[in-house]
Amino acid sequence: QVQLVESGGGLVQTGDSLRLSCAASSGTLSSYHMGWFCQAPGKQREFVAAIRLSGSTYSADSVKGRFTISRDNAKNTIYLQMNSLNPEDTAVYYCAALTPSFGNDLLRPSDYRYWGQGTQVTVSS
């Protein structure tokens, strides 16, 4: 079992950057594929980016070239570097852990077993 704690959210202006962190308060992240999702008011939770145990990364088309996911297993933490933010990025951002298994879909929220409480990102125009 792993408990996830996100941090780094806040209120920024268009064009600014933020770095979100997701740390494990218990358990180890080195056993899981990890993902970032976001949920805006009135919308479903959406895939943002994911990173496999191997280090391979995936990102949504809407954030390609702007957001970068990374992991530091020594610090038991994953990160989401968010650059060139715009108001459409405003949402609560969640990190999640997925137990590696055949057939897993890293883009599908329901495949993830553990979730953090979320951190709010608000981008003003």
C-alpha cells in the first residue's frame, strides 16, 4: 500500500510555471507506474502524463511540449513540471499509482489503485 501527498499547486498568471510534487508518505513509488490527472469543475478526471517504472513517459496532446513528468526513486517522489501555463490548465491535479500488470492502460484513471488528495492549480489570464 502507498499513500500519496501532492504539493506545489497555487495561483499563477498565464505563461508562468509550476512544479508539482507527489511524495509517498508510506510505501515506495519504485514499485509502481505513476500518473498525473486533472479535474476541472464540472468535468471528468483527465489524463495529463504518466511514467513507467522503466522511465518511459507519456503525455496528453494538450500538454505536450509544456509539461514534463519525472520520477526520483531515491526521494520517493514524482514531479510534474508545468510550463507556459494558461487558464485552460486550471484544475485540481492528482497523482496516482498503478500496480504494473499485463493490460494496464496508463491513460485510464480506473486502472490506478492509489490516489493523492489533489492540489489546486489556478491560472489567471
